[in-house]
Amino acid sequence: MSKNVVVSDRGQITLPAGLRKRLGIEPGGVVVLEERAGEVVLKPAAVVTLETYSEQDIARWEAEDALSDAERARVKSKARKKV
């Protein structure tokens, strides 16, 4: 499919509504712009929300997951038997 769009004086373009709908590009959505061999390629971006954790959160999880010496020895023993 080929469509002509006009570039505004601010460098903006408007993607045709049908194209946005087919590609699932919603208002406020993100697209990736790539330059390939003198062409401009736009494609919908996958946006993933990342959570950040404090040092206190990480320390708490490490403490909760810590094995006692007896538990560690039992796990190692079982692992050796399976090898």
C-alpha cells in the first residue's frame, strides 16, 4: 500500500486512519522509525512497562529466599543423586 502524506513545517505527519486501525496504533501510541537504504520505515512499537525495585525490596527478597545450611545441604544432596 502506498499513501502520500504531507510533512508539516514542524516535521509532523498524519498517519491515515485506516492504516492506524489496521496496525492497531492508538492515539498516544508509539511507533518505531527506522531509516533503511534511503527509506523511512514506521512500525508499531511494543511498549513494556518495567517495574523498578528499591535496594530494600531486593534485600528483603534475598533474606526471605535464603536457605539455612541444613536446607542447602539437603538440596545439594538431592541434586547430586540426579546427576
